[in-house]
Amino acid sequence: MNESNSRLWLAIRFFDLPLTALSFTEQFFTDLSLTSRPLTTSNLDGATDKPQVVIQKKRVIFANSLAQQAGVQPGMDITTAQLLSSCEVLPRDETKEQSVLHALSEQCYQFSPYIERYSSEALAQSGLLLEISTCLKLFGGIHALCEKIITQLAQTPYGFNYGLAHSAPAAWYLSFADYAISGAESKALFIARLNKLSIALLCDYPRAVEALRKTGFNTLGDIATQINAKSISSFKKRLGPEFTDLLCEIYAIDQNFQQAALFEAPRNNYRPVEWFAAEIQFEYPVTLVAQLEPAIENLLQQLSTYLRKRQQQCQSIEWRIADIYHHQELIQVHSDEPQSHWQLLYDLSLIQFNNKALPFEVDTLKLVCEQAMPLQQRSQVLDFEQRRRKSTLQDFTVTIAKLKARLGDGAVYKLGYRDSRVPEITNAILALAEKCNQQLPDVHLKSLRPTWLLTTPELIEQRHERLYWHGYLVPLVGPERVIGDWWQKPVARDYFLAQRQDHLPVWIFFDLYNKQWYVHGVFA
């Protein structure tokens, strides 16, 4: 590229992505390794023994080579396509297409940190745009870098064409032409190649293309000639600002003396997905959890170092144990509070491991952390008692986390209050992380109420004309009549403070509908 300070874009257009993405698997990209392959201009779609078409909104958006040979074209309705070729009809899955582009972006990140996705709605084609001008010296020039990228992509099952140009849209449109990359390209050469392209490639702007055709424009060169003879402003009035901006980007035109060449828009840095994974293989089969403890501590310390260096924290980790026969078991560890240090995760991991015996003789222990979050910087108030309170809060958080790991998430919760006449509605069981109302409803202030209610009222037996619930009960104070929920399930009860024969105060009621006695709560 002669203009050393200009940007250089490589467009990779995956022309058969609607079809090939349907068989996408992440494992393929995990196992992908570089192989030697000569530089080519495209990879044709893989051979298949039957015609296949991909449809969207009952229209064909892609047909493989056998279907095209039978006369199937994009835009054709399903019935006509099947009559022509007896093809297999497959619905489009745009989610899988985006997954493929994401995986391919991860592969291309080794060549350039500036990667963008591009999708054409009219052609149902997608691809990647790589800005490579800052990476040329590292890889030995344009030809060498492009050859490495294309060699890498040639190992995938996705057919592609590529284009090289001075701007992202120009590179995309040149991917529809067949130009080899020599390394001696210049901006003038790119523009000369663009001028030969048909305006039909601008199909994402159908109104502008139709207006251009009516006035005799057939190629991009016709547009360039008009711009040189007059100005870009004539297109802006007739075809709109969006289409005009596209032309300016294709031909690198400074619109309205904005000096875009001096003040170029910043490139988008691609951020690859990061995760932590480390494993230890034992020299002998491990049969006891105690023998795993040093390895667990070592791996968690590696994770802690990884997180601190990136100023990150995590809430969930996954342990994977395997034996020599490749049997595998997963153990999930979760903390309510994000952690960047290893100590609490170590305690929680041991609780999970000790909850059950090892299912087999462990040969390999692996730690995986797939989701990390930025470390939250909290402002601190100047307070001499802060350290003591913070230590108490941390101790409580650790205790709760250990209880949940040992008993289960549903076994540890907190209570909130709601304003209602029906007692069981006033108490709300909430997860520890949820916000709750700790202000007592008015009924708690005016009437006798236990703090803790039974989840479901328990029936009281009547023995020898006396009330019995784990011992004989004697009503002391009451009744307090509670009536409510008449619009759903009517409630009518008479509540009493009673005492059991072991002096335990309990809250009981007599249901006025079914004429039965129940225990509803226990006083502290």
C-alpha cells in the first residue's frame, strides 16, 4: 500500500453461511489447528448428494450448487423451488450464523485487533471486516498476512470470498470480484477496480439503485464520473444522506470539507471472550477428597492471580474430575458475593466435594471459570470503626455462603413483610440477595404476632376434649378475629395465644369455615 498512513481493510464474505451455519459446533473451533494451504480466491461450498435450500419468510435465501443447477434462485418461493429441484428445505437460523461469526472472529483475533461484523439483509450474506494496516510489519507485509488469514479460514467448512481495499465497504464490495492479493495494491488501484462493479451490489439501498438505473447509471464508475463532474451534494439531495455517506466512504471523499482523512473515526477494538482453565494430572489414582485438597488450593490460587491481574472477580466456578477411562463428573461452586481471592472458594469447594464420595479414582482435576466480571471499585468513608464492621460483614457473608453450600440454596433465606390482614401473606420468604421490606406492618404493632410462622398451619388434635400438638395446649389470650381474602379464598379465623404443657408459647386459631383448630406460629 503506497499510502503508509492509510487504513487497509480485508473483507471476508461467507457466501454459504445460511446453509453451513446450520451444522455449527463449537468443538470444531476448539480443535482447529493451522495447516499449510496455498492462497486461493475462494472456497466453493462443499459437495453434497442432494439439492438444499435455506428459506426465510417462505422465500429461498440460499441454494447450494445442485439446487442452482436445477434452476433455483434466491427470492423464489418454496413451492417453485421444490418443483424444480426436489430440494431439501431448511429454515434459516440467524442465531447460529452469529455464533459462527463470533467463533471466526476469535480465530482472526490473532491477526488483527480490529474486527467488525457485516451483514447484508438483501443478499442474506454475512462476513468479517479486518483492519490490517497496523499489523503488516508483524506478519511480513500484505501478501504474507492475507495468506495466513485465508489459510486459517480455509480449514473451516464455510465458503468465503475476500476483498482488499482502503475502506470497509469498498473491501466488502470488492469481495464480489476476483482479484488476487499481490501486496503492491494502492488506493488508485482499488478505486479502479470498484469502478468496474455493477450498482446491483448496492442492493441494501434498493430505492437508490432503482433511481440510479432510471437515470442511466449501471456501474460504480458511472457514479464516480458524475461525482467528478459535479459534486457529491447532488446525490445527497436525490438519494438521501445515508446512501451518500456510503459513497463517500467507498471513494474516500471529504464531504463538506470535514477533512475526514485527518479525523478518522476510531476503529472498534475486538474483545475476545476470556476464561480461565487449568488442570492437574496426578501421578497416582486419588480416592479421597483429602488427597485433592492441595491441588484444589493450587488451582484456586492460580485463578486468584489470573483475576487480580485483570482486575476481575467471579461468582461461579466449575470443577471437573476425570479418571483414566475418561469418565467425568462436574461440580459447581457458587458464591452470592463476587470473589477475587481464593480462600472462600476453597472452603465452598471442599464442602461440595465432601458432600458425597468420589465416584471413581480421580486421575485429573480441572478448574474452569467461564464468566468473570470487572472488579467493582467501592468508595470508602473515613471511619475508624469501618474495619471492624467490614470484618463482621465479611464473616457473615462467609458463614452464609458455607451454609448454602452445605444445605442448598433453598435452605437459607430471609423474611420480608407485606401489609395484609391474612397472617401467611404478611411474611415473605426471599433469597438473601433480594431487597426486602423490614418495616413491620401496622397489624404487628397493634396485635399479638409471632415473628416466625409455620409455612403451612398444622392441624391440632383433640384428645379427651383438650387440644393436643406435641403436647397439650391451653388457650390464654384471645380471640382475635381475622377475616380477609373474600375475593379469592375466604379466610375467617379466631386466633389465640396458647401455652403448651412444656411452657412453649404458640399461636393457634380456630377456622370458622371447617371448624378445626390449627397451630400457625411459635413465639420466641
